[in-house]
Amino acid sequence: MDRFESLCKTKGLRMTHQRIEVFRELAKYPGHPTVEAVFKKVRRKIKTISLDTVYRTITTFEDLGFIKRIHILDNSARYDTNLTAHHHLICTNCKAIKDFYWPEFDKMKPHKAISGWGRVDIKHVVISGLCSNCKKKR
Ligand SMILES: [Zn+2]
Ligand SMILES: [Zn+2]
């Protein structure tokens, strides 16, 4: 939460109770939550909060660069509080998304086909399959 406080200070965002709770849940949630998932958690603490408020709060965080939106599974936007360069492991069964680091890949020169294509802004690796928990259950 110290990070949230300093982010708010640098961006001039007022720290409200609602914003604090939304950010806390975003940061705590394992596996990159959806807006709905954050809403369900925050509602336990703030009974009067609406899905729309949580949605708008998360959009504000995204606009200010506090969090990143990732689109990897189906169409639902998931949010990532980890802003350092990283990649994702996705379980197609339980839909959990885990971060992983691959510094060798990050340093790798783009393949000829890519440099001929245009300008690369994002290099993001997505590995999908069955996580070990789901694999065990099958
Ligand atoms: Zn799984
Ligand atoms: Zn991530």
C-alpha cells in the first residue's frame, strides 16, 4: 500500500477509502483479476459500492498507469499490478494467470521476420496449458 500512496502523490490522485480498497484487492488477488472479481471482494468491506464505481476506479488506475490491462483469455479484461516486464502462464482449465520472467527472451534480438514487419512495442509471451493443480485432478 506504500506503493499506492506514492503513486497517488505523484499523479495527484486523492486517496479515498474506495480507491484504497479497490487497489488493495487488485494487488492481493492472485492471477490477475477481472473487474467483477475485484467488485465481489471489495463489496464485502464496502457494502454500498457498485460495480460501476469499481469499474470506473479501475479505469482511472489504468489511465494513470498504476495497473496494466491484459487481454489474453476470452474477452474479459484482466488487470495486472505487476508493471515490470514479464510474461504469462495461463491455465486453460482454471483460468489462473501466473507471471513469469524470461530475461533471456527480453534481451533477444527480434527475428528477421519481425524486424521486417515494422516497429515492435510490446514483446509478451503467453504460454497456455494445464497448471500442475489441474493436471493432478485429471
Ligand atoms: Zn489450472
Ligand atoms: Zn502479469
